[in-house]
Amino acid sequence: MNHVKHVIPMSDSSVSIKPEDIQPTVLPDAFIQSEIVRKLNTLSLPRYDQLPNVTLYRDQVIEYVALWMEPLSICVELLSLRHR
């Protein structure tokens, strides 16, 4: 017997939703093997004893933190594309 799953609309006047309407746009395996995940896997933050033991100006601190957080920049790019 062939069973087909149907999605029930929220109201009688709504358009029927087909299974292909709710398919993911990115398959999990493709995402796991993507450049984004590879970059995120390289994220490594310094331990406290690895931080410079010198007085830094604010701009220098921001630059230093930005250097370590660079692998996360892809997330910011993706969020900005999503909200366009």
C-alpha cells in the first residue's frame, strides 16, 4: 500500500501545501561538508595565558579580537544576505 503524507492547511481558505514546498533548500550533508562549516571548525580562541601581556589601545584590542573571530564572519555575511 502506498502511503502519501499530506500537509493539512491551517484554514479552509488557504492554499494546499505540497510536500515539495517544505523540502529543505540545503541538505544537511551538503551543509556539513560546506566551506562555512569548515571555517567554523577552524575557530580557536586564545586561552587567557595566550593573551598579550601588554597595554593595548581600544583599536588594538578590537583588531586582535577580530582576528580570532574571523571564522565567524561567514555567519554575519549569511545573516546579512538572508535579511535583504
